Amino acid sequence: MNAPVDTALSIEAAITGLGPGPLTADGIATHIAPLFSRVLARKEIYLANHSLGRPLDATASDVAEAVALWQTRLGDAWDAWSAELLAYRTRLARLLAAPRYDCVVPRTSAGQGLRAILNSYDSVPRVVATRGEFDSIDVILRHYARRGRIKLTLVEPRASGLFAAEDLFAVIRAGADLAVLSQVMFNSGQVVPELSALTRAAHNASARVLLDVYHSLGVLPVDVAALDVDFAIGGSYKYLRGGPGACYLYLHPRHLDGSLSTLDVGWFAKREPFSYERPDPIEWAQGGDAWMESTPPVLTWYQSRAGQIFTLAMGVDRLREYSLELQHRLVTLLAERGIESTGAALDRGAFVVVTLDSPVAARRLAESLRARGVITDARGVWLRMCPDLLTTPAELERAADATAAVA
């Protein structure tokens, strides 16, 4: 068993105590909050769950387990570490609705996954993306374009700041080899419309699709198989409560038959990495294992364990329902205080946004709220406020009051 008994059983017992049906604030306070006692000892109102997710208490003991294996077994720890790698990939495959575990390849950043796909092309690919991709993705794409490694077309948002499906359709149909799209835009919270149709259009144009699910996995139902995307990237930093570095690249099984490869590989991609043999040509591992890199960062699999187990046990549909309920409450409270905000809708992700006149105004509002003990953040003209299941009704009231006082 890869997860320590106390981690898995404590989460299972707490969620069983909730009982069936919709989540309630009282039920969460009684059964779920004790799993997060360390982080909840902080006294601020934390509404930056869309940025860095709050970890479970069990995360500390999970990481300690990995270190203890190192201390007590030294090189023999690789047996247990390798088992945890399998568990890590298996849990992510379940969350992504991927057909098999080896579709998921561990990465230390979503950008690393993007580079692996860009480096799978032997000629200069035509890449389509939006102007709204997260900075790490945007930086890589524009740097590759500047170095002549890709031909990049960026789709602009409409005047509302949102992206229109017809604009994406037009650029993809005009000619592309790879479309890089986010399921949820990191700044505005927009759920990109018509993803299935966009994927079909890309395939009809002989293009592949890479989907960034960093702002959706764990808080919106994600089904990469149903969407039929070729690749997906993301990480555990936000809604999976797994901290930095626990990221992944998903590859559709049709790309795991050996017909597609990347320059971004290392000795763990060999068929038998611990045999230390060097046949020429290299004998690659089967399936997604052939996309592994060099010696991996073991601790990330352990630090993300409790968050993955928790999310799977809670159920993403249930978390989404409660997220929408909290967002609706926050939007209503802000409106009662004369502040317009957007959220609590199926075409939005997990956070509420207040749109300001300028990026400077949004940053100043975030700073003023922080001074009052309310932790939010700003991206562009949008102030982002993300309650999660640990956020109490009283905290939402206080956050709305603080926003009204400084807005």
C-alpha cells in the first residue's frame, strides 16, 4: 500500500462522516476542517485558493515518509519510490479520466510538458494559442517563436477581455500544427467555450491540441478522453493541494505507440533504466514511460499524495457544486455592497473576479485587502477571489465588507 494508513483512512473517515448529499458549512467544519488544522491556524481570510491551494496536515507526514525511506534504505528506497510514482500517475489518470496510467508522465512544471511537445516536431510547427495563456506558457511560446523554433499565432480577446470560439475556429482552420488552449483562463476565469468542437476542428485541419488544465483539474470535471485532446498539461499547485513541482503531461494513447517522440527525455525513458546498458540505438520503454526524463524529483509524488486522495474521495462534481454555491454567495454579498463581480456560472472556473479600470487599480485593491487580512490577488484588470470548501460564511461576509471599505 503506497499511502500510509493514517493518511488514507483519516481522509476516508472524515468524508464518510459528511454523509451523502450536498456539502454544508457545518459538515465541513465538523469533519473536514480538522484535516487542515495546521494551515487553518493562520488567521487571515484566504481567498487565493486559485493560486496556491491549502495543504492537508497529512502532507507533512507523507513527505516525511519519503525522507525516512532515503535515510533508512538509501539506494534501496527506489523500490518504494517507484511504487509511489505509479500511485501518483494512477491517481492523476483517474482525475483526468485518462484511459491508462502511463498516459500520465510526471513533470516538474506545466511548461516542461509544453516544451516536450514542442520538441516532438522535426520541422518548424505552426502553433496557435491565445493571448491569455498563463505567463509560463506564454513565455515559452514567444521565446520559441523568437528563436525561430515555431511559427506562432496568438488569438486576441474581444473587448470584454474574453475569448470567442469563432475567433479560435478561424485561426485553427486557417492552418496549424498545434493548438495550445486553456480549459479555464487564469486571469478572467472564463471557461473556454466549445472545446470539443475546437478539438474536432483542429483534427480536421491535421493539427494536434494541447490543453492546459491547471485551472480546471480538481475543481471542474475534466475528461481528456471525451474531449479527445492529444495532450494536456497541469499541476498540483492549486486545486489539488499538492504544492509546486508536482506536475504532469498527458498523452493520448494514439501517441504512445512509438510513432511520436521528443527530445526531452533522459535515462528513465530507457526500457531498463537500472540495467545501465547502452544499446545503440537506444531501447526506449513502452508507452508513456518512453517520455520520462532523467532522475525525477521523488518528493513531489509524496507532497501531492494527500491532496490527490482527498480530491478523489470528495469527488470533483461535489466540489464543483459547493464551489458554485460559495461563489454565488460572494457575488451576492458584493452586489449588496455596490460591487459588481463575475462568477458562480457554468462558464466560469472556481473564482470570482472584480474588474477594475487598470492593472494598477487591481493590484492596489489586492494590497489594501491584504492589509485588512483578506488574501486575494490581481491579474491584469481582474481582482481574483476564490473561496474553497474551507471558507466559512462568516469569512465571506467579512471579505465583502473589507472589499466595500477599500474599493
